[in-house]
Amino acid sequence: MEVEALTVPTLEDKQQPGADDERSDGSLKGPNPGAAPEIKPQGVKPAAERKRTRNLSEDKRFKLFSGSANRPLTEEIGRHIGVPVGESKIQRFADGEVYFQLLENVRGVDVFVVQPTCYPVDQHLVELLVMIDALKRASAARITVVVPYYGYARQDRKDRPRVAISAKLIADLLTTAGANRALFVDLHAAQIQGFFNIPVDHLFASPVLVSYFRELKLPNLTVVSPDAGGVERARFFAQKVGAPLAIVDKRRTEINVAEVMNVVGDVKGKNCLIIDDIIDTAGTLVKTVDALYDAGAAAVYACASHAVLSGPAIERIAASRIVEVVVTNTIPLREAAQKLPKIKVLSIAGLLGAAIESIHMETSVSTLFS
């Protein structure tokens, strides 16, 4: 995705006299002789002037850092916005403890650190917390955590007695460590944004996925939600591609174990596209595929934002009747997944790069939602 250049009015454009600049006697307004002179802090530029820089490579108050979870994505983001990834050192002690050191000055800098909390989840999460702490102690002006995949998001409420709400716990940890702002992609539940007491920008990978399937031009397409919880996501996608919606009624008996009950909607003779946010063990996916074929579907495709693909997921996808699984690069794929022809990866680096640039320049991020 190309990052569009931002057009910012100059101070000269704003200072042209107009009708509102005239007094009732027809003379132009000027400084009030009886008013105290305006005092401007030394070295502080007006907001419009601060936003005038369009090339982030020329902005000394911006830096981009990466953890070890998905450095290729961070480097691709850097190429989109024209900045290199900041220099740092990440090592581990013999017992697995994280050692992190910044190798360049970040005092007074607007810092963005990219780190999905993917497998191994605990290791990458602690690494992110240590990086935030180091940036805070190095006097960074603002620390924005860019977490393309937010781990522990699937426990976002007490759906059973005596269980943790881990999504809230991770939000508290990130804030306590020193994060001033957060940027996420396709949270498992949108209400997780409310767990944070800092500003949160929630992006969706759907613009990238929608563009791909629009170009594919599948005839008689029906968008399918694999469960009731994903209906809103699937409905949005269906509206974008102009397709009807179907729902698979699913009953989960154990963690990572799903039993598909029946298909709600007409899928007979249709090309079906399953929309989900996470593909973990692919148990839900392959059972949904079987249910759709049993209901008369002509062909079944799937797309998801986060390709966790743990356990037997790759073997299940390879053995299934699914035509293609389209995912994004929020999580780096294992080598076995990269070799599987059924799995296609789309990049969201341009989307994240545009969001990072907008946050730094304090412009609207909402234009990226369409």
C-alpha cells in the first residue's frame, strides 16, 4: 500500500487577510494597543510548522525500533516511511532473561516500537516490556507500542467462574511499563481498547484483504462468519465486496476444540469466503470448511489477520479441501507454512506505516479504516 503524502497548509496560507480580518469601520484588524504583548517560548515551533515535514527521514524527533518477534515487518515499515530501524542490542542471559540496550540517543524523541506478542508469547511480551522501560529511562518524549498481534486477547471477560481477564492484565502491564500510546491490528474483541487508560488506535487489516479478493473477482461469492462472535467482522467485509453473508453455528466444548453444528444461510453452489481474525490450530477452520462443502458450497476460501498456526494447524490446512488461506504478516510464518502453496501472505506494512506517520504528525488515522 502506498503511503500518501500529507498536504499541510503553510503559515503564509493561514495569514492571508480576509473578510473576517476587518473591523466594522473597514480597517484591517491588528494588535490591540492595550493588550500585553504575546510571549512565545523560545525554540518552540507552531503546530502547523511542526507538521510541515513530509519526509520522516528528515525528522530528528522520530525513531522506529523493533523487537525480535517480527523484525522483517519493522524494516518494511521503515522503507514505507523512509526511516531506518533504530540501533539496539537484544540478548539473553543463560537462564533466558532479556537484556536490552539502546545504541542511540532517544532523549525528547517520539519513539515507535514494533513487537507482536506472538510465539513464544511470554518471551516476546517480556521483551516488549523491557524495551519500553529502557526507552522511558532514556527520556523518550513519547513511547508508542505498535503491536500487530495482541497476545492474551482471547480472555477478555469472565465467561467461566474463577478465570483471569488476561487482556486487561496485559493492558495494565504495557501502561505501567511506560507506554504512552498503543497501536493494534484487529484485536480479538474491540472492547479491549477500553482496558487501556492511554490513547489506543485500532487498525483493521480488512482494506488489504478486501483489495485482494476484489482483484480475484470470485463469482457467486458468499462471505461466511465461522461463529456468532465474528458476525460483525464478516458483515463489514461482505458489505465491502458486495456479497451476501452466511453464519456457521459453532459450539466449543474445550479450549482449541470446536464442534460445528450447522450453516445459517444459502451457500449451495457458491464460492465461500471464511472471515476470521485468528487461525490458531485451524480446528475451527477445517470443520467450517467441511460444513460448507456438506451444505453444497462450490469452493471455500479463507482469510484472517493473524496466522498463529500453532500445533497441527499446517497439517490440517494441507489435508483440508480449502482452496486458499490468505493471511497478513502481523506474525512471521514458520518455514513449513511458507512452503505450503495454500497459504498466501499479504503485507500490512504500508497500512502500519501510514498510521505511524499520522500519529507522529498528529493527523487523522480514521482515513485508513476504509
